[in-house]
Amino acid sequence: MASLYHRARVMTCAGSGADPLGLITDGAVLCEGGRVVWVGPDEDADAASRALDVVVAERVDLGGRLLTPGLVDCHTHAVFAGDRSDEFAMRARGAGYLEIAKAGGGIAATLGPTRAATDADLERLTVDRLVAARATGTTTAEVKSGYDLTIAGEQRLLRVIARAGAQAGVAVVPTLLCHVIPPERKADRDVYVRELAEVLVPAVAAGGLATAVDIYCDDGAFTRDETATVLGAARGAGLAVKAHAGQFSDQGAAELCAELGALSVDHVEQVSDAGIAALAAAGTVAVMLPGACVQLRLPPPPVARLRAAGVPLAVASDLNPGSSYSSSLPLQMWMATTHFAMSVEEAWLGVTRVAARALGLSDRGMLAPGARADLVAWNAEHPAAIPYQYGANLVDRVLVA
């Protein structure tokens, strides 16, 4: 039995050229078995269902509302415990990210509470964050580990992520994040990096705990050589690779990631022309994280240069306890359009089709036959209305598969 969502302004996000959003003014979407089976003008829906031999059991009249693919958040740190609102206050008084980190704040401040939290506590916290994300239109979310930094603890976080996704009704993509060197391992840094490459990455791959490995290559995190060691091990284990790169300084991670065929490089406030050219040639997605960039008062990424080179641009929440405590992609779209000078079309594709590409997913982020039936109906008619009314939640309903 199938469901027909009709009398909608359908935005397929599968267009091209002058109409990249693929708008159908009076459109319909036919879904069966958790998949989209047909998209087109409403007047053709009945003929299409007969031609496909599909029995329509449910007709949902959307009354002219905007109907889009479910949003894809391709970069979150949703599994953590603890609170860092004190750092927010410090930052509001002018303290910088690296200054706070050197004073014992930053990522290190989340380690203790996360390590001490029970599995049940972490699941509950993560579910709550994913449910909040779904309420603003997110139907697929990557969730990274990275707030334990021990071999056993990172595997525990990945298991928590999988269970939380099943409870929250959001499709979750778990990613192993090698975040920073933990304070207790700074004296044997080289040994720790070898453990990541030779013990943790193979264990995660063997256990099917993640599909990709991410690493933070920047000041105060991992060096380019250490990044190459860990991501090389990930590639050898059959996992996809990506990196936090160039948030504070350009360490050459963009070029390295392009060489390794990375799915994405994320942040890239600092990236060279050579790095941009390498990303474009490799087809690697550059993930814009405006929430963190704006809160940390950093210069925005070179969007115009990335665009001109043909680098695909995604937009994500970077949901985390320190620099972007928000699960709302519409809010990130507003910042992407106002602070990063992205177009409305780029912002929409950045949270749908291109975001799915950044996760290596070809079956979502657009409304087309064969895609997952992840849909969002909005109390709006124009795509620009969603980032335009950035303080309002315009979601009418969210449908996952």
C-alpha cells in the first residue's frame, strides 16, 4: 500500500542548471515501502499510480505547503555529557577558543562528564538531542564519537550512538572521531597515535561500529603526519575518511584528504588555493559549520573561492557542547546565507543533497524514485521562508522512511 502526498509545492533538490532545487509548483510524491516511487505534477499522480500498479491507501492533502526531502545533518557531536555554559560566558567577555582550551576548557572539559556518565544517561541525552533535531526537519544525522578518547571508551560511544538513533526515529550515521590527544596521553603522544591507527580503527571496522573515521587536524589537535597515519589506517580497514580541517590554521589537511579520496573536509575557515583546487579535483565536499564559526568569531570560510573552483558545499549544525549547541539546521541555513554569503539554493542543497554526499549516502537528500521516503512539509510556500524566519520552527510534519 502506498501514500500520496499531494497539492504541495514539491522541492525535489534533484534539479540542475537554473533550477537546482527542482521545484514543482503543484506537485505530488508517491511513496511505498519506505521509498519514493514517483514524483511529478499532481494532475499526473493517479495515472502514475496505475502505471506503476501501486494501490494508494492514503492521500495527504498538504494544502499548498512546501514539501522537501528530510534534512541531512552531516556533522554533529550529539553524544556527550556535561555543561560548558561557563565557557559561553567567558567567550562573550572576549576569551578565545584556544585561550579557553589552555585554561582547561574546551574538549577536555567534556571528557570527565562523558566518561563518568552511564550508557543509559548518554543514550537519553543523545536521544533528546536527536528528537529536537527531528522537530526542525532533520531525518538523517551523522553523530561522531570523540568525547572519551580512550580505546574502549570510543567504542562505547559508538554503540550508544547506534542505540540512540534507533530510539529517536532518526537515521543515524556513526563516525569515529579522533578528536584531540587526551591530557593523560600527552607524554606518550606517539604511542597514542599508533594505538588509534593499529588498535582502535581496526576494532571499529571489525565491529561495524562506524562507516567513517574523522580526525581533527589543526592547532592544538593532530598534526598533518599524525592525520595521515590515522586516515591511512582507516582506508586500509575499508572505512571512509574525513577531517576537521583549517578551523584555526591551515595544516595542509585539505590536500591530504583530497589525496585520500575523503568524503569531506569540515570547517575550512583556513584553506589555501592549492587545497581548494585539490578538493575540487577529488570531488570532496567542504562542510560549512556556521554555528561554530560565528560563535567563535572566526573569519568565514572562503565560500566564493570554493564555489568558483567547483567544490561541493554542505551545511551542518556541528551540534556540540562548546561552540555550537544547536541542533537546528534551519538556523544554520540562516547563518550560511547571511554570514557566509551562500545563496538560498546553496544552503538548501547543503542540508539535503550535498550533505548526503558528504556522508556517502546516495539514497537521500532528494525526492526522486528510489530515494528513502524522508520528507518534511513546511508551513511555508517559498524555500527562502525557512532561513528567512530563522527564529521560528515552520515544520508542519516530518516523515522518516
